[in-house]
Amino acid sequence: MRWCYHRESEVIMDKKYIENQYHLAVLDFQTARSEEAQWEARKTMARLEQIAAQEYGFEYADDLHEKELGGKENIVRGLEGKQP
């Protein structure tokens, strides 16, 4: 599976790779056994959102976030581990 390609000496991550890694980071956050593990997962999610925004635009990064964590209301609940 090709996860990246080169453009003018830059490495570009494939959208599917970003989506898969983001999904894994969300799962890591949800199953973390400590606050430190949650923090590491959040940092990974933020890094992937930044890459998605830089490579494919802010709309794509927002869609990625909402696809995994739901709407803005569910995002806070998901990150805090609360149920509606």
C-alpha cells in the first residue's frame, strides 16, 4: 500500500493513510489506561489534523475530525469519555 508520495522534495501522506492513522489514534485515546496515554493519543490526533489541513485543506481536516468523533457536541463528550 502506498502511503505517501513525493512532490518537489516533500513527502505527502495519502488521505487513506491519514484516515487510518487518525482512527487508530482515536481508538488509542478511547482505550488509554492513563492520562499520559490519553495525552499522547491527543497529540497524535492533533499532528494528523495539522498534516491533513496542510496537505488537503481545513475542510478535509474538519471532516476527518467529525467523521471519527461526531459533531462538535460529541467531540467534547468523546474526548472527555462522557455519554449523552
